[in-house]
Amino acid sequence: MKDLGYPTIVALKKVRDARRLGITDISLLLAGRLYNGSHVVKAMALGASGAYMARPFLIAAMVKGEGGVLNYIEAVKEEMQMLVSALGKYDIKEVSTEDVAAIDKDIAEMFGIQYVYSPSF
């Protein structure tokens, strides 16, 4: 049986559209292929209410046990704080679509963000 849900990026777009129509009691926790703090910041900038990841924590636990998981949590937290600061913001809630760009033209158009792909060869 095939997956029955929307792809993550499509669900995120639907939530953004619903919010623009005034439906504010809707949230989306984004998951799937999120591996680091920059992925979480991008998800939040595009409108996710929150994000979570599993695989990186499982790997950290398998390799270094509880200490690996705690270290990974701290690394993700620090990466997110650095990225938010680098964008000139004080809080992740201030990050928006103006702060992100896409190398995929369809995604850029879908979210109204800057398309930055330029083949160099």
C-alpha cells in the first residue's frame, strides 16, 4: 500500500494557505528528513509550528548512548541559535520566508521565496 498522506512540503504549503485564509487554529509539526538545526530553522521559516527528528537521535544513541543523544541535542540547539543570530534575529519565531531561499524552482514558486540555483558548469 502506498503512503496516503500528503508529502511533507505539500502539507506545509496547505497549512500556510489555511492561515492566510484566517484559519489560525491549525498547526503542523514537521518531520522526515530533518537532520540538523538548519533544517528545523528552515521548516519554521516556511511556517511549521515545530519540527522533530528521529533518525539522528537513534544514530547518536547507538554510537554513544545517552551521552551521544545529549550531545546531539546541544549541537542542534547551538546550530539553531547561531543560524537565527546570523540572520540578524533574536528568536526563531522572527525567521520568515524572507530569510530562506530554494535551489528547487517549484519549491521557490510554491512558497514565494527566492530561487537561487545557477549551474556553474
